[in-house]
Amino acid sequence: MENNQNKKSAVNWILFVATVVVVFIIGLFASSIIERRSEGQYALQMVKPIAPDEARNEVWGENFPREYETYMKTLETDFASKHGGSKMTDYLEKYPELVIMWAGYGFAKDYNQGRGHAYAIEDLRNSLRTGGNEISPMPQTCWTCKSPDVPRKMEQEGIAEAYKGKWKASGHEYVNPIGCKDCHNPETMNLQISRPALVEAFERQGKKMEDFTRQEMRSLVCAQCHVEYYFDKNVVEGAAYLTFPWDKGFSAEDMEAYFDELGFKDWTHKLSKAPMLKAQHPDYELFMTGVHAQRGVSCADCHMPYKSEGGVKFTDHHVQSPLNNVANSCQVCHREDTDRLVRDVYERQDRLEELRHLAESALAKAHLEAKVAWDNGATEKEMKPILTLIRHSQWRWDWVAAANGLGFHSPTEAMRVVGSAIQKAEEARRELAILLINKGVKYPPQLPDYSTKAKAQAVAGMNMAKLNADKQDFLKTTAVEWDKKAKERQGTLQEYKN
Ligand code: HEC
Ligand code: HEC
Ligand code: HEC
Ligand code: HEC
């Protein structure tokens, strides 16, 4: 009796285990079938195959109307959060100290908060930094993060060709704003890296793009552009070769050491003569130090969440501030209500803003006091350690300030880095105070008024009327010519207007 029962339970066990194994194997098949299907699915959906060199978003859009329609919503400009959103903000009006901090560099001419991807071409053409018909300082490389025409050109002519020559000489080639070809393979629709600088930076660290997971790719497509970079003039003759300074690591200090070792500077400060660095927008690098990245959340999870329409689930291509879409962006993972989540973001941003201003105020004064020191006979030798402090302070401030989202992507790291920027700026000012007193200057020295953008630009010795007139002239002539030529080349030219 007992023996029989033992036998029965053994048989049950065997049956149970066998069932589990079978279910598991069926599961494996099913998931691999689903994966295959999703790979093949997009090719089947295509009403019109997409040419490998197709840069026009509207042509891709014929195949994928939902993604295209939501992408076109990046033209909306009516959402403002406390520190971000799609409205344009003139940062130089808001923070005139910035003009002093960037004296002698393009950013002192104008610096606005970014807008949606569909504005990338228009905003670059309009920026005073790219100049006009007469003054046009930028290399062709400045188009690199603006347009799917960049991978098109690189495929047709080679990478280095796209980094050669002047910005103004090639504007007819770059007319389609950031879009489908920047992130997708036209045949499979898989995510794809189209910018060599990212691939090359990983290669130098012994990593290949194929090694990254799909979830990592959902951030890496953004890391093609939302990163720190510089132009290396020593890779290919005559080219401003786009390079990521990641060889020593991602942190502000690692990149600072990288640039110091190269002896690299973006410009010499017009007032303090410090050898300066300009941070671009190390969004990916700062984000990687935060808790969301550490828990495996990707940029797309918050900025391109899933959306449902008529029973179809797809990726919302309206890339924007997640605060305009908290339900899909945050509440997928967080149970708190919308007000609470928005407050969470603002609290972190407000704290960083407070520290940022301490750094800006100290840095603007440091540059002006350094000028007073030069004017009163300070020597190169006396100034060198002070100028190094200013260089490092402003780099660290900028590493955080230039990153989008006002520190939300990694609040603690952002605070730490700005904290060290304040310390270095104040140390420079202490050294300057000693030097000024030694030179017989009454301390504190009289500093000029830089309380508005216009006053600060006058202090920096800039002729804004001339820059503005040159820009208007350029927009009425050269830019119109570019569009005409581009239309001839492509056959059509889409207008990106709200
Ligand atoms: C956990 C969610 C989350 C993730 C993940 C995330 N972000 Fe953000 N991002 C935000 C929030 C919140 C803001 C602040 C928006 C605001 O102030 O209106 C923001 C702001 C931004 C902005 C500025 C938008 C604006 O309107 O001012 C950019 C650009 C940006 N993020 C890019 C990225 C990139 C690139 C990544 C990945 C490297 C990333 N984000 C990952 C939540 C996220
Ligand atoms: C080809 C380069 C490129 C890629 C790829 C790219 N971006 Fe951008 N992004 C830009 C540029 C340039 C702007 C500013 C456009 C403007 O202001 O005209 C921008 C603007 C934004 C904004 C709006 C900022 C604001 O202040 O309103 C957000 C949000 C954003 N990007 C997030 C992302 C995310 C998330 C990804 C990846 C899924 C991504 N971007 C991929 C270049 C890129
Ligand atoms: C900044 C990068 C970026 C740009 C630009 C972009 N996409 Fe996407 N796209 C993504 C991401 C991220 C996904 C999600 C992929 C995943 O999770 O594997 C996606 C998914 C898709 C998918 C798969 C179905 C879905 O909705 O999830 C299609 C189709 C697609 N995009 C079409 C387009 C089209 C058409 C354009 C141009 C109008 C475009 N994409 C522009 C990043 C981008
Ligand atoms: C894909 C899931 C996911 C999404 C989407 C997401 N979060 Fe989170 N969030 C997390 C995880 C996981 C943590 C870490 C919490 C932990 O491990 O205890 C976290 C932590 C946080 C924290 C505390 C940590 C910090 O950085 O200060 C805040 C605040 C936060 N999230 C806000 C947001 C907001 C706002 C959004 C939408 C813009 C958002 N999250 C979107 C998963 C997510």
C-alpha cells in the first residue's frame, strides 16, 4: 500500500517535471517566434521600402504614420515647466553672469534653451553663434548632431569629409532636422548608431556596439548627441574631428584630466585670459551616475514612453520634457500622484539652481578681478595657478549647468560637482585678493555693471548690432539659397513649422 503510494507520487513528480520542461521549451520557441516576428514585422509593414540614404523624415513617415505624427509634435512650443519645457528661454537675459563667464566665446552672443528635435536646423541657422554672411566661424562638424543628412553624407563620402571645411559652405546638404535615420536602420527598423564618434569612443575602451543590450540601446541612440565632445584637429588633416573625451572615464574630473593632459582649450578668456574649456551637454554621462541608470532605466523610458491608440501600442516619438506626460513617463514605475512627482523633480532642480548661482556669481567676479590684476601689472607666473583654478571651476560648473534637466538626471552627483566648482572659484578669488593687495589695489576692486545681458555684452566688448545685422542678411540670402538647392537635390523639401 505504502509502496504503491510512493510509486504514484514518484510518477506524479516525473509528470510534473516533464510538464515544466515542455512548457519551458514551448515558451522558448514562442518567445523566439515573437522576436523574429517583431524583427520581420516592420519590413512587412512597409508600404514603400526606404532607400538606404533616405534622410527625409516624411518619406519614412509614409510607412510609420504613428511614429511620424508623434515625432512632428516636437514642433509644439507651448509647454513650460519650472526649469524646462519646449518654450524658448533666453538664458543670457536670465543669467547675465554667463556673458562675463563666456567673454570672447560664441556662447556670450546668444544661448537659448533647446527646443524639440524638429527645430534643430532652424535653430542652428538662427543662432548668432553660427554667424552670418560676413562672420562665420564654425566648421562643418557643427552640423553633426542636427540632421539625418549627416549619416547620409558620411555613407556617401566618408566620415572625415563631413568634418572638413566650413559650416557655411555646406548648409544646402543639411536640411532635414534630427529624425528617423539618426536612430533607425531603414531596412529592419532596429535601433542603430549612426554617429561614428560614439562607436569610436567605445572602441578605444575595447567595447563593441553589438555587445550592448536593447535596453542600453534605448539610451545609446541619445548618447550620439546628448554627450560631451570636442573637435580634435590632429586626427585627419584639415578636419575638426568630432571626439568624445571619455578615455579616462565619464566623470567631470576624468574629462578635466583628459583635457589637461592634451593641453586642450576651447578659447582664451577675453577678460581673465584663462585657458577655458566649454562643456557641451554631458546628459548621458551625468545620467549614468544617477539611480535611474543604475536601476536600468533608459532615456526612452521617460522621454519616449509607450502610447496606446485604438488598441495599438507604439513608441511615442514626441521626445519632450516628461513633466508634460507624467502618466506615461513616470507612473509606469511610480505610484505617487502627478503633483507629488512633479514636486520631486522641482525640489531637486531648485536645490541645484541655488548652488549653480553661487558658482556663477563667484566665477563672473573671478574673471573681472583677474582682469584688474592684469591691468595692475600682475605677471604670467603670478596668474598661472589662479587661471588654472578658474579653468577647472568653470569646467565643473558647466559640466552640470550645460547638461539638460537642471541636475534631475543625477541630483547628488550634480551637487557634488557644482560644490567643487564653488570651492575652486572662491579659492581663485582668495588668491586674487592677496595678489591685488600686493599690487597696491584697494580691495575689493571696483567692478563694472553687468546686471543685464546688454550691459554684460558691453563689458565683454561685443558689437551686437553688427552680429544681428549680419545674421538677418544671411537668413534672407544664403539660407534661402540652401533651401532651393536642397529641393533640387531631394525633389521635395518639407517645411517644419508649428
Ligand atoms: C527617470 C526619468 C528620466 C530619464 C531616464 C531621463 N530623463 Fe531626461 N529628464 C527627465 C526630467 C524629469 C527632466 C526635467 C524636465 C523639466 O524640467 O521640464 C528631464 C530633462 C531632460 C532634457 C531637457 C528637457 C527640457 O524640456 O528641459 C533633456 C534634453 C533630457 N532630459 C535628455 C535625457 C537623456 C539624453 C537621457 C538619457 C541619457 C535622459 N534624459 C534620461 C527625466 C528623465
Ligand atoms: C542627432 C542628434 C540627437 C539625437 C540622436 C538625440 N537628440 Fe535630443 N536634441 C538634439 C538637439 C540638437 C536638440 C536641440 C534642438 C533645438 O533646440 O533646436 C535636442 C533636444 C532634445 C530635447 C528637448 C530639449 C528642450 O529643452 O526642450 C529633449 C527632451 C531631447 N532632445 C531628448 C533626447 C532623447 C531622449 C534622445 C534619445 C531617444 C535624443 N534626444 C536623441 C540632438 C539629438
Ligand atoms: C532619437 C532616436 C529616434 C528617432 C529620431 C526616431 N526613433 Fe523610432 N524609435 C526610437 C526608440 C528608442 C524606439 C523604441 C525601440 C525599442 O524599444 O527597441 C523606436 C521605435 C520605433 C519603431 C518601432 C515601433 C514602435 O513604435 O515602438 C518604429 C516603426 C519607429 N521607431 C519609427 C520611427 C520613424 C518613422 C521615425 C522618424 C519620423 C523615428 N522612428 C525616429 C528612437 C528613435
Ligand atoms: C522604468 C521605471 C522608472 C521610470 C519610468 C521612472 N522611474 Fe523614478 N525610479 C525608478 C527606480 C527603480 C528608482 C530607484 C528607487 C529605488 O530603487 O528605491 C527611482 C527613483 C526615483 C527618485 C528618487 C531618486 C532620485 O534620483 O532622487 C525620484 C525622485 C524619481 N524616481 C522620480 C521619477 C520621475 C519624476 C519619473 C518620470 C519623469 C520617473 N522617476 C520615472 C524607476 C523609474
